[in-house]
Amino acid sequence: MKTILITGCSSGFGLETAKYFLARDWNVVATMRDPKQSQLEASDRLRILPLDVNDPGSIDAAVEAAGPIDALVNNAGIGLLGVFETENMAVVREIFETNTLGTMAVTRAVLPQFRERQAGVIVNVTSSVTLAPLPLLSVYTASKSAVTAFTQSLALELEQFNIRMALVEPGRSPTRFGETARKRMQQSVPEAYAGFVESVFANMGTPAGTDPVDVAEAVWRAVTDPVSPARIPAGADAIAMAQAS
């Protein structure tokens, strides 16, 4: 029976992905900063471990406790929505620390066991914002685009060890991105940008979005299908953006 480790399982895409693999008889190591927040039902094939992707000690402890795994899903991430000119650089660094450097750190922690066994799959969950530029998302897009470039380059290094890498690119999901991104948006928009921001929200509408199960299905495909595409859009809006680009 195979084992998968998934980061960011307290809600949204990570939670649904953990459920999806459990339902298909995988052993699941579901990680999150606070295991008390877990919404997963108990199972003899489920372990819930604390993991803060910004804490090297936490990463090492979680990987050691997980033991041998067959697949890693880097899903943990935070959003940011706002006007770049007035963004606090400490917040900008927080976004990159979690979305980009956190993904890199967890990836590096599992590479030795994958390399030694000459097998393994790493799936990095990014975003459809990497497919086409969108306003008010410059920092978030940059953090996710960096993961895309990292994944594509690292895949070339790891191919010799039979380690596959893939990207899953979800569309807009209010249950994941919206809540965290809006919390980080400036309380007041600079007057010079007010009209622009108003027009962005007015034109945003309610597109066909991404359900967490769309992402879970895409991750399943990336993990279990050795000939799956290296980049898999997840959700109707992400698929539309991928086709347009």
C-alpha cells in the first residue's frame, strides 16, 4: 500500500486531496500547522502530523515521523490581494517564505529517500494566476510563478533518479485563496488606485470556479499516471485560462 504526504491539510484543497487518497486505499500523512484543526475522520490509514513549512525543525521532524513515502504534495500556501505600491515588505516576504521557500524546503527534505529508492513523485500545487496576469495579485503570482520555474528545472535534475515532478494549477476558490488573501489586503486602498481597484472588483463577477475536488482529482492524476502532463490545470476557470494561453 502506497503512502502520500500532503502539506496544508487543515482545509480547502489539501483537506479534499487527503480525503480523495484515503478513499482510494492510500496511506495518507496529512500535515498542518495545528493538528487540532483537522477535519479528517479517523482512519487506520491516516496519520496527522504538525508541519510548519517555514520552520526547518518542524519539516525535519514531520518527514522523519512520516517514514518512507511514495509521493509528496506541496499544497500549503497563503494568498495576498492588494496594490503593490502600499504592500508591507514584511508581508511580501511572508508570502515568499511560505509559498516558495516552504515548498522548496519540504521538497529538499524528502529527496534523499526518493533518490535512494530511485522512485517518487512530487506534486507542487500552484495557481492559475501563473497562466495569465491578473491585477492586484502581483506578489502572489510571483511567488507561485517561482514554484513553477523551480519545478520545471528541478525535474530535469531528478529524472535520472526516476523521480517525477508535476504542477497542479487550481483556479479561483473562495474556500482557499479568498479568505487568506482578503485578510492581507490593505484596510484602505490608496486614493490614486481607488478607481482601478473598484473597476477590478466590478468586472470580477462570479466565474465558473474551482471546487476542491477538482484539485484532488488533478493531484491523483499527477501522482498515479506516469504519463500525465507536467502541468495540470484544475477547475473550469483554470482549464479555460490554460486553453486561452
